[in-house]
Amino acid sequence: MAAVEFKVPTWVEKRYSLLWDSFSDSEFNIEQAAKILEEKNKDKREEIPVYLSEIRKAGWLTDEPDPSDARKRIYKLKEEIQLAI
């Protein structure tokens, strides 16, 4: 079976890059990500979970339950990757 190459959309790469510039390999929550993406890219707050989900699907983001509130997540970007931007 042939390997399928997955092309990450440019809009996902752009948001990863904005978050990397702000957090590098530090942990952050959705509120912190929303603040960055709203300020720097004029993204709407309700779209932020979709962006984080797509970045995670691309393999560039990990998440785990927040120790202080299991309903929330703590995110961490994986080491900077080569982007096509």
C-alpha cells in the first residue's frame, strides 16, 4: 500500500507559527491561545478550538487534562517544525 502524503493547510501552519512565537515549548490553555490568535490574527473566540484541533491532528500539538480542572485542557506545541509559509 502506498504512503499517503498529508498536506497541512496554510491556515493551520500560520496559526501554529503565531502560537509558537508566543509560547515556544511552554504550556498554555485555550484562553491564552485565544488571546494570541484574537490579537494577532483577528480570529473569533469560538473558532479557536477548531484551530487547536487541526494543529493537534497535524501532530504539532499535545494536550492533557488540566490538573486543576479536568474539564479543561493544557496544550503544548511540539518542537518547531519546518513550515511552508
